[in-house]
Amino acid sequence: MTREDFKVFINKTLLELKIYAESHINNKLPDDLEFYWASNTEKIIRGKNNIVEEICEKIYLSEDKIYPCVDLIVEKKTSENLLLLSGHIAGYKPKEFGKGWSDRTGPFIYGISSELLKE
């Protein structure tokens, strides 16, 4: 998979993640996003295009080397009415793009924080 194709896939994934969370909490979530890596909570990335670039930069190494297991978690709605997401890259070796741990195509595993589920 090319880098540009992977960025399109990430973009689609972010939309699916939001829909996934909305279906579990039975509520509409903000369209505007913030993102951070669990390993670096100080660095917050804003805006979908910037988030796509950030995720691609960290997990896409080459056409045949992509980290195969990446958790994407819907954390919360912020006070600024943004949807905060976090990511965590598992320690598996990069490999070709394909079916991931969730039995879906791609490396992403969707999650929702307990805080958001309680709302």
C-alpha cells in the first residue's frame, strides 16, 4: 500500500471510529478532532488532516512495513467541543498491510473510554 493510499485509509478509519463510538453511546459526537499518542500525552494534534499525517508518520514505514496493531480510542468530548482521540502502537514488528487483530482490514483496533461510556 502506498503512503497516499494509507492516508486515505486512515481518514476513513477516523470516520468509522467516530460512528463506532456514536453507536455505542447513542449520542452524536463532535466532528472536530484532537489526538495524542498514549506515549506522549503532552503533544496534542488538532485537525483531521494533521491527525492523519501524524498517524501515518508514526506507523507507516514503507509499502511493506506498517505497524500491524494500533489502538485508537475515543476518549472524551472536550470543553471546546472537540472529540479527543488517543493512539497506542503495540510492540509488534511492522509488516505488509492486511487483516489486523480485530479481524478487519488494517492495523486499527477501535475503543471507547469508560469515561465516555458513562455519559
